[in-house]
Amino acid sequence: MDRRLVFTAIVPALVAVAWAQQPAVPTPESEAALRTRAQQFYQLELEKKFRQAEAFVAEDTKDYYFNNGKPDIKNFRIDQIEFSPDGTKAKLIVNITSMMAAPAMGAMEFSASVPMTWKLDNGEWCWYKVAETEIDTPFGKWKVGDGGSGSPPPMPAGMPDPSKLKTAVSIDRTSIDLTAGSQKVETVTITNHLPAPIDLVPGPDGPKGLIMAIDKKKLAPEEKAVISFSTSGTEKPIGTVRISAGPVQDFVIQIRTK
């Protein structure tokens, strides 16, 4: 079963291009040209049209691109463009969602903001080789290297035993009993046992008349969040509430009201 790994606010630790001065202020035309080329390149990679995508790769990087394993991109978004002082190179921060294989867990969808380097090559903006980079994940640092064998990048060294991932984020109970018209509040507690922060994301729908509040939506390692439940007026909310907790857990809380 696929599991989604959706991480927010992931900051790359190392970047290939270090500007000697403050980045140049680009003209609207140069930024539009770069963004258009980058959009076309990543769209071709998403569609797995790698032969066509090679036309967007700089000449000195074509051998690397040809020999390197290709990413299984599911989605992308260009978030930021920063030009070098002379305007001939640029660093793009691209939010990329791709599939990552893990033993005993199957395929997982992983989203991260990754620095990509581009430069003018024969008058056209082209992607060129990205230096090795480390990005943060809830399991520790993940090193993105050449990967020339075509194999998936190795999982972070801090990743817990896959057999224990189901308990990496815990909840103290998964059912709540309420009384209509009562001001009494019932709570559940979620604890993060992962070695990095996670986000708690409630599902979009819940039983009518239910009031729910989360005291903390981002949990540091070993931190707890308390979710409070109560009723609104004389409504009798009955049903379920779904809470997404980090990369490996979805909790379904049963709501009953008498």
C-alpha cells in the first residue's frame, strides 16, 4: 500500500551555486524565459519523455543526464528563482513530489523543495548537473547524489525500523463519547516519536455539530498535541474525524453522541 510522505518547509542544506555578490535583479523577460524552459523540462520529466527533455540539458551535462537514473516525478512546482550577479546562471527552488522505494514499506510519495541549477548555454536556459545536496526528512538527512546506477537514493540513516513505523506516531484513543447540549470537552492526545517534526492535518469533513480544536499542529520529536472535542448546541454529531499525522500515520477517530 502506498503511503504519502508530505513534508512542509523542507530546506536544502547545501546548494551547488554560491553567488559571490547579491543576486542580480532579473528583467521580466529573462525570468519569463527561464521559467518557461524550466516548466517544459520538468513537465517532460513528469511525462517520462526523457529523450525530449535532454534538449533542455546543458552540453557539459548531457552525459550525466543520459547515464543517470531518471526520477519518477508525480508533481512539481517552481517556487523561487535566484539569478547570479552576471545573469548567466540561476538557482531554482523546485518543489518536487516523487516516488521513493523503501524495504518492507513499498512505494512512498515524497515531496521536497530541491535546489536546481540552470545556466545560459548557447543562448538558451538549460539545466545542468546539480551538486550533491542534503535535505531534511522526518527520518534525518537524506543525501541526493549522482545515483548513476539508476537505483533509488538510499534511505536516511536515521530512519526507524519499518516494522516499527506504525507506532512512530501514537494516539491514546480513537473513539469519543459526547453528550448533546453539554459543555464537557473530551480529548485525545497524539505523540510524535519520530526524530524530526511532523504536521497534524485534520480531514476536510467531520460530523455536523462537532467542535474540534487542536492545540498544536506542528510537533517536535517526542512532543504531544491535544485535540479537543465538544458539541454545538443540541446537535448530536455522529461519524468519524480523520487526522493525518506525519508521513506514516492516518488516524480515524470515531465520534458518538447521546
